[in-house]
Amino acid sequence: MANRKKSLFIKQYGWLAIISSLLLISLTVMSQILQNASQFAQVYTSLLFASFVGIAVLFTMLVKTLQRLKRNYRNQIPGSKMTSRLTFLVSLIIGVPLLITYFFSITFVNKGIDQWFDIKTDVALTNAVKLVKITLDDQTRNHLKSTLQAADQYQNALSITPVLTINKLRKQFNIREAALYTLNGELVAYSSQTNDTDLPKTPSAGIFQQIRNDRTYAAIETLASVNQSYQIIRIMVPVYDIFTNKKYALQAVYPIPDQLSSLADTVRLSASQYKERSYLKTPLKTSFTVVLTLLLLLTLVSAILFTIQMFENMVRPLQTLAKGTKAVAEGDYSIAMPVEQNDEMGQLVQSFNDMIQQIARARNEIKFGHQQAEVQKLYLQAIIKNLKSGVLTLDKNMRLKTINDASNYILNADFYKHLGKPLSEVLQRDDSAHLNHFFDEIIPYFNKDTKAWSEQFTFNCKEGEKILLVHGSTLPSLDQKLGGYVIVIEDITALVQAQLHAAWRDVAKRLAHEIKNPLTPIQLSAERLHYKLEDKLDADDQKLLGRMTDTIIEQVNAMQNMVQAFTEYADTPDLEISPFDINALIKDITSMYQDPKSNWQVRYDIDPNCHIIHADAYKLRQLLHNLIKNGIEATENTDKPLILVTTQCLETRVLISVSDNGPGIPEKTRNWIFEPYATDKPKGTGLGLAIVKKIVDEHQGQIQVESELEQGTKFIITLPLNPTF
């Protein structure tokens, strides 16, 4: 962890720290060089160029950093606004004092440089130089005068005894070195205070030329020894030999006092440096200004770069938190933010991770609860959807909330497209007009205090009359107030009809039993009476007896036929299921009704794909006979009566239809035509269609009737191809 932090620190601050440190060192060296600008001009120029390059690099880094910051700000990267705002504030806090210090420093340096080259200092140094020069010139003149005096005083002696005389002369006039030369530069005599065995250096030819021209030589010269250098006053004057009239050169070397020499050197050095710096006054100001400007830029740019990097490091945990918050907002609770700091920000990130873990656990628990609730909901929806009973729920504002397929089927409506709508709006639609009676029957119960109720009534729809058993109850809400209503609808038409049929079958059994027993004795008695009385009566009475006996026998036969119908309706023998060709059966039955003398026609239109079905052939034969006879009876008053039998095979079912072109069945009559003893014919028993319905039910099929007045009637029977019993 420590190595990672160290490498991260070097990556973030390394180059910036290195460049800033090198620039600071360079500027420090440049400030020192400015004190001896003439000696280190080349080094100063190199450092100045390097400093400009370093500042340019820092500016490039700053521009790139600001561009990145601007891009992050535009892209709304978390923390970019705070970094920009804090960077601007810190730049102001640092920049304003720096600029103030910079301008004061520039002013102070310029004034200081100007004070260095004050006119008084210039005059003082000039006067000091002049004073030193005057002093030295005065000493030089005095020594020249003394030398001329010595040459004049010892002129004769120098011609006779030059060696002794030069030594005496040196001592008398306090000369450091005395020498006598010929005009060719040959040393004639020499004397020195130091008793130095080394001969003096021969003066230059120019000096001897001056002597030849009868001129004197007086100058201050600097001599160098092994350990030090020192200044002397060299005097050379012409001397004449009185005997030969030959000219010689007398040299006298006088020492300059050390204190005077030191002061003279100091004055000259100071004056020289002053003139040099005075010459460099303007470049010096410029150089100091450049150095201070570079220092200002270094400080300001480095401070801004360090500040931006520091604030980016500070807001990095906020960016991490923002990233985590966004992920959480998108539903990702598995994210874990890295904790990179051990300060309060690190604690904040850790707290965020803990919070996310707690939220994730709570979310998983809630999700599990929702899943369980959803499973229960789907389970209940599946149960409700597959219930044969219709289910409707209304909220407290009478809006449809829940329905199932059975409710649509029972009430012959499509409630799915009305979900969420008020019941009043649903009932106003044209396709829902038949529902008004249904809700008129049950809505009064909603206004009562009873929580549960039941009601049975007849409901009229396009399919006919249905007998409905309706249960209702109120639904509680979370605040224990009224939450809505639930309505359970059961179509008990088939049950009621089955009960009626069972009752009628019981009645039919009893009637058949009670009627069948006396019919045979009645018929036999009538026949016996006719046989016994026929010979004993006259012709008229015989005719009357015959008519009465025939009437009794005819009515007994009719009663026997009715008893037979009762018996067929009441008996429920087991079906004899076997495979047979339905098309062949229909052809066989319809052929029985092909009578050229009759005015009606029985035709068939069969599906060639329909052949073998599994059913009771005898029962189906009876069913078809009943329907064809019913059609013939219905078309008695039709001009061209026609009965048409058709078949159509589907995947698992066969459709058999028997239609006629009779007057049709009134709508009210359709509701009870399959009930026993329901007939509108004067000679009918009312059991034909009831027996048909019974046979269809025994085969697990369905029968429907379609009829329009003056258009005819069509019975459609649906039977399974392979029923399971």
C-alpha cells in the first residue's frame, strides 16, 4: 500500500517537482551570476535559455491541465466544478500577493540599482582616483627632482668611480635601487638596499631613446616577485662624463609605501568595478527583472499546477462516490469503492460501501419479498384465470380492477379493454347495453352494510338466457376502510337444466310406468267389445261401434308412442362407443327421406376429410332422425322446403349441422327449446330436441341453434373425434 501511494505521488507530482526544483536552482544561480555578469555571461545566457524552456514546459503542462479541467467541467465529471472553483480562488489568493510582491520587488531593485550608481558616488570615486594620481604624481616629481639633484651632484664622481659613487648616491637619497647604464643598455654600476645578487632588468629601448634625446623618464610600474606584486617609481635621467663627454643613463627605483599602494589599488579597483557596473546598469535592471519575472511565473504556475493536482486528489473520493452513486441509481448494488486514503474522505468512502452493502441486503430482502408476492399474485391470477366462475373486482370508485376470461364468457362481454375505467362509462357503450340488467341487480347490494351476499337471477344475452348465481363481498383497504368490491359469477344454467332434466326424467319414468300399464288392457277391451258386439248390432250401430273402437285403439297407439318417447328420454343406457364412418351414416339416413312424391328435399354436404369418428352410432342415428323430422315439420308451410345436413372436420372435433329454410324460431323460444315438453306444435310431445340435447351431452359435445325469422334454423352439433369416457 505504501509503495503504491509512493508511486502514485511520483506519478502525480514527480515531473512538476523536478522541473520546479531545477528552475529554482537555475534562477538562484542566475541571481548570483548577476553580481559578476561580465565573468559569467556565457553561463548566464545558457541558464536563461534553460529557464525559458522550463517555464514553457510548465506553461504547456498548465494549458493541458486547464483544458482537461475545462473538458471535465463541460462533461460534468463529478468534482470538476469544485476543483475549478477552488483552483480559481486559490489562484487569486496566491496570485494577488505574488503580483504585489513582484511589483514592489521590481521597484525596489530598480531603485537600488539606481542608488548604486548615484552621481555623488561617481564624483567621490573620480576624486579618489584623482587624489591617488595626484599623490603618486607628486611623489614621482619629488623623486625625479632628487634624482636630477643626485646626478648633478655626483656627475664627476660617477665618471671616475661609478661603483662606489652609485652606492653612496643610493644611500644618500634613500633610493631602493640605483644603476648606471650606457645608452646601449649595458650596466655600468648597480646598488640595491636588499643586497640582491640578481642584476636588475634592463629598461626598455624606448626609455634609452628618451635619454638620448636628453629627456627624463619617470613612471610608476608594477613589479612581480615570487610571492607578491608591488609598485615602484622608476626614474631615469641622463648623466655626462666630463672627461669623455659621453652620455650615460642613471636609473633610480623608489619604493611606494605599502599603505599608499594598497589604497591606490583599492581606489582603482573600485573605480573600475563602478565603471563596469555603471556600463551594465540597464542590462542589470533588465536581468533582475527577467529573473524576478521568471521566479514569479515559476511560483504562480507551479502553485496553480500543484493546487489543481491537490484538489483533484481531494475530490477523487467524491468522484468515486459519484460513480458509486450513479451505479446504485442504475440498480447496481454490487459495486465496492476502493478506499485509497486513511483520512476523513477514506472513512466517507468506507461508510458509503457499508451503506451500499446494507442497502443491497435490504434490497435483496425486499426483492425476495416482492418475488414471493409476485409468485403469490401470479398463482392467484392463474387460479382466477382458470376458474370457471367469473371474477370481477371494483375499487371504491367503481372502476374495473380485475377480471378473468370466465367473466367475459359468462357475461358475453370484453372487460379487458375497459380495465381501469369507471363502471358507468363501460355501461354507456353500445356493446355493453345487455350488462345494465346484470349490474342493476347487484349494485343495490353495494349500498348495504352487509359484507357478503348472494343472488340468483336470469341474465339475457346474445347466447340466450342464462341462470347466474352471483356472490359479492367488500374488500378492506390498508386503512381498514372500504377498498372495493369482489364479484364472483357462476353460470348455473347447465346445473339447473340438469336438475330439471333429472326431474323430468323421473316424471317421464313415472308417467311411462303409470300410463303403459293400463294401455294394453284398454286396447284389448276395446277390441273385445268390438268383437262381441259387432254381430249383435244393426248396421248403424256397428259403424258407430267401429268408429269408437278405432278411436280408442288410435288414441291408445298415440299414448304408446308417447310412452315410448318418455321411456327413451328417461332411460340412460351406457353408450356403445365404436368407430364408424359419419359420412356414410348421414348418406344412409338422408336416403330414407328421398321421396319423389313429397314436396320437401333432404340433402347433404359432407366434408371428404371426415370419415371415422368414435361415438354411439345408434344414438347419433336417433339424433339425426329427430333433427330432420323437426326440420320437416318446421317447413310444412314453406314453398320449397329444404333440409341440409353438413359435416366439417377440425383437428380434434367434428361439426354436424342440420338446417332448414323454415320460418325460424323466435328469440324467446330459443331459450327453452331443449327443455322437456317444450313445444309449440299441436301434435308434438316436446321431447324430440330434449332427447337430442341429452345425446349430445352424453357424447361430451355441444349444441347450438342459429335462427332468423323467415330465414330458417340451423342446429350445430360439436362432437369430439376421440372422446374420453
